Amino acid sequence: MSYSLLAHLYPHIKGSQEDIATFSLQYLLLQSKGLNKAFTERISEKMQINTEETLQYVCQATGKGEEKERPDMAGMDSNGEEVLLCEMKFYASLTINQPLTYIDRLKAENGKGLIFICPESRLTSLWYKLKELCKERNVKEINKNCISVDDIKMGIITWTEIIELFKQISSSTEILYNSDVQQLEGYCNQIDNEAFMPFKAEDLSAEMANKAERYYQIIDEVVELFCADENYATSKKGIKATAYRKGYTRSLYIDELTFTINYDRDMWKNPACVETPFWIAFRNKDWEQTEKYQEVCKAFAETQKQYFWGMIFLALEPLQEATFEEVCDGIKKQIVKYLECFKRDKLPSP
């Protein structure tokens, strides 16, 4: 998953984060004729409409009707006529004007199409909802992701498809905008990462409850495996298992060290690191991660570590398609390798 400076600033941006994505997209379309042409052609193909090679894109142009609707972006032709409306969606709900007021606006202005841009994960549910809202109108099926509503085309496309298109263009003919495209990609990924994702039926099943329980069970079992291993002097005295909003943690005194193993969703979804729910930090018996400990940690790859709560955590990657016992044993073996680095003051190979 791509990350970027704009994505890093995501939590500090006040107001609508979706507006930032919209204005970023418009900026690219205004600055680069190549990206504008590629975007306009792709949308036109999706909805089977004819437009000029490039359009002038403006944001939040208020309509003339009583509703005063403001679609996220409008595409104007060389005569200043509004031919295309674009609505950017992540996980916000549809407004009262979407899509019918926008379709009426296009029809009144002799426009041609309305396109919704959304995440991959919302494509099916959002498209179903849009079609349901139009079912009382004159609707004709054009293709899988496009219909005609009162002779105005309405379609849907994903942010992923748009960004991948931009990456292809910016890596060849529009190199000047390559870094800007990466910024938008990172930002859209971060919105996906942080936004509320609508429930699906499988999310509410009993099976999902069992799946969620695995993360806690694995940490508990790994701790017990070390306690049962006569090769280590371990103690849990005065240490309690702790659940918190973003996860679960267990600690253990082991020989001359202390380790803290976490299931943590914030560390799990950090796009700069390996994707794993399990992370471990090593400290001395006084619960201090001294400079010496951190020096050992720093020798590992950047993708294998994260800095949380004043400590460096190291990744624990569970085996896939394995039994519970195999997963726990695999994590234990990873911890043993880490332990050897700290106990022998031996740095890992680059």
C-alpha cells in the first residue's frame, strides 16, 4: 500500500477529507493535459458518451435550481457547457440530491453523464443503492457499471482504476506529475484505512466472532509456551493481560529480559510496515527499553519495526494456512531469534 506526505497529514486536516481528494484530483486534471485526456476518455468509455478530448474541471459548482446542489466536480466543454458531473465517494452516505437532482440538472443543461468514483470495497453496494434510487425513472441498462436514466448516462468507477491509469500516464508521458499522483494514491489509501467501512452480512456472522477471538488466543498460547519451556526462566508475577481499544497485550519476564507481545490494529494497518497483527517489544527487568535495546532494534529492516509508546516494536508474522499449534509455534520461534539478538548483544544481518 502506498503512503505519502499527504496521507501523513490526513488526521490533521479539518473538515471534509473527501474534499481534499476531490481538489487533488481536480488539480491534476487542470495541470496536466495528458492526465485530463486520459481521465476524460476513460469516463467517456465507461458511460459510452461522446465528449471533447479534454474538459475544464471545476469543483462544487452550485446548481441554478431551488436545491442549490453542489456536485463535487463538473466537466465543462470549450463552450462552457456542463457535460459531465463527477461525485467522489469514500464512505459517506448519499445526499438527498444524489443521484436524481444531479441527473435532472444534466438533463436541463443538455449534459451527458454522471459518474461516481468510490473505493473498490464500496463498488457493489453503492452501485446497487444508486440503481434503486433511479428505479422509478426511465432506466436502461448500458453495461455492468452504467445505466441510462431519463437519457442521461450514470456510471461508477473506482479510485483504484483512476489512480492506476494516472500512474501509467505519469510514469511515461507526464513524468512531472508522478509524485503528485503518488500523493493522491497515498491519501486515498489512508482514507480507506481510517474511514468507517459499511457492514457486510459476513461481518455480523458468528464465524467472524470466532475469527476475532484468534488474535487473543494466539498471544495467550505463545506466552504459555514460553512458560512451559524449561530452557527459559519465566515469570508472570504482577503482570496482567490487558485489553485496550485497539488490541490486546501480554508481558512476560524471561531470563534477564521482559517482552511485551501485542495484537494491535494501529500497528497492523501501518502501510509503511509489513502487514501483521502481532508485534513485540523487549525491555530489561525494570521495564526500560534502554538505548542499548533500541540499538539492537534499529539493526532490523524498517518495515519490521514500529515506534509506539516510547518503545520499538518488532514484527511477528504468523504462518498462513496453518493449524493453531503451528501458528503459535512459528511465532515462538521468531521470538526466540529476537531473544538471541538481545541476550548475546548480537546484531542481525542487514
